[in-house]
Amino acid sequence: MLDVTILITGLIIFFARIVDVSIGTVRTIVTVQGRTVIAFCLAIVEITIWVSVASTVINQVKDQPILVVFYAFGYATGNVLGIVVERKLAFGMIVLRVISRSAGQEIADRLRELGQAVTVFMGQGMRGPVAELYIASRRRDLKWILPEVTSKDPEAFYVLETARDVSRVLKPTYTAIGGWRARSNRK
């Protein structure tokens, strides 16, 4: 039977592991992107939580082995939550390559109208001429760029690549309002 104190300790361990592993997941991603200051700050918070939690489990594992289960489930949940959080934050830059057989220029014109820089190359695809659109943008802008692309050409083929270093990116004049800003602007 679980004692209330052990249950509370286990839940604290579970939620602390969720927080520190989520931070660790985001830290790893920003480290790969070369964001050293953010990675440094996240590492300090992450390791502080981890040392506190790990020492608690290690000191009590002999008497309360159930704490290992809380620790493990917190770790696994933190991995998943860290990925979700990083996707929502959408740090970094991407290169979006769009290949369209029928609407390349129309897509480029629409994106440029919204302030997004686009470079168009003409090419030869498997079934004839194609337009390849080369777009360097912030990852967070994909949420409005891709719907614009697919609305003009539902059969467009696209590839996303992570852009680690970019000399400069022109920020689009249009940015879809999302999150808390969208909720506060509702009437």
C-alpha cells in the first residue's frame, strides 16, 4: 500500500522529471541550431532539477522502489512533451522547396504579396516542365505558408530542410496571429 507521503514524493518526482526532460529536449534542439545563450540557460535549469530529483530517488530507492517508476514515467512523458513544446515554439529557420507543375508563378506571386521572399527556378520534372520555389523562412511561418501553397496547387510537392546558418531572412509582412494573440483579438 502506498503511503500518502510516498505518493506525493512520487508525483513531485514525476512532474519534476517532465519539466527537466522537456527542457533538455528543447535545449538539445536549440544547441543543434547554434543558439548557445538559450542552450546555456536551459542547461542550468535542467541540471538543477535533475540533480535534486535524482538525489531524492537514489536516497530513497532502497526503501521505496516505487519511486523509480515515477522517475521513469516522468522521463518518458517529458520526452514527448519536450517535442510538442519545441514544435509549438518552432525555433529556427527552414528552407522550403516547392515543386509545382501548374501554379509555381501563382504561388510565388501570392507569397510575395504577403511579404515572403521567394526565388523561382524553372526545371524539368518527370512529366514535363516544373517551377521550383525556394523559400527561406522562420519555422513558425510554415503554419501560414503551406496552406497558401496547397490552396494554389493541392498537388504541389514540397521538401523542408533545416537551415542552420542563414545570412539573413526577410521577415514576411504577413504573419498569421496564433496562440494567445488570436484569443485576445477575438470580439
